[in-house]
Amino acid sequence: MTPATRSDRTAKLLSARLECLALAAERPGAHPDVVSGVRLASAATRNAVELHLLSVQEADEIWADTRRRHPTLALLVST
């Protein structure tokens, strides 16, 4: 797998995970595990940046894009 392919894959996986968590957070009676999931996604993002799988800019754009679509996510945990 090339570095570009690995980076694209990482970005898609992070985006998909954040989307799922954001949708879960918006449901009435959202489960407390959603907050834990967002924190884990935040930690995974930091790890991906440290491993050079994502740039800081890419990671910030993914989180910002998800926050724009799902403002509830911003209330749970900020990166």
C-alpha cells in the first residue's frame, strides 16, 4: 500500500467513524458510550497525525467538516 493510499484510507475511516458517532449523538437518549467513542476518535486522530498517516491540516478539516454538519459533536469533545 502506498503512503497516499494509506492516508486516503485513514481519512475515509476517520470521517466515517465521526459521522456514525455524530449521528448517534443526535438521537434522543444518546448512549453515554458516544462520548467515549468521540474521545477515542480524537486520540486515534492524534495517533494518525503522529504516524504521518494524516497531516494536521487534513485531520482538522475532517473534524471541522463533521462539526459543521453535526454541531452536537462539538459539544461532546473538542480536538
